[in-house]
Amino acid sequence: MYKQAVILLLMLFTASVSAALPARYMQTIENAAVWAQIGDKMVTVGNIRAGQIIAVEPTAASYYAFNFGFGKGFIDKGHLEPVSGATKS
């Protein structure tokens, strides 16, 4: 019984670690709207100005996800470009 519990916990831990993608730093190239899910609707909750750097989580859709406050926001991929260490301003 003890052995099964340890294996189950190990499987749950490894599944959660492998599911998390590393965050990437991206810089906005223009002013962009920030969207969030409120209830069952996607609503504009704010804006990010051009030149801001944020840590985003890659998604398969046409947007990136990022954390702000206690929530998760979404921004269109077309508003962002990768940040390289040498050109960070």
C-alpha cells in the first residue's frame, strides 16, 4: 500500500512538472490590449504600452498568457517580439 502511494505521488509530481512550459521574456512593439476571462467571457481588462517587457507562457493559439496580480492575462502574439539580452532597454 505504501509503495503504491509513493508511486502515485511521484507520477502526479512528474506530470505537473512536465506540463509547465518555461516562461519567455517578450517586449511589446506597440500598445496592446490585455484580455482576461471573467466568468465565461473574455474581457479587455487593461493595456500594455509599447516597450514593456513581460514574461509570457507559450500557447498553441494566437496569443500568449501571462500572470498579473492574482490573475492570468492574454495578449496577441502580433504585439510582441523576443527580447535578447544584448538589446534589452
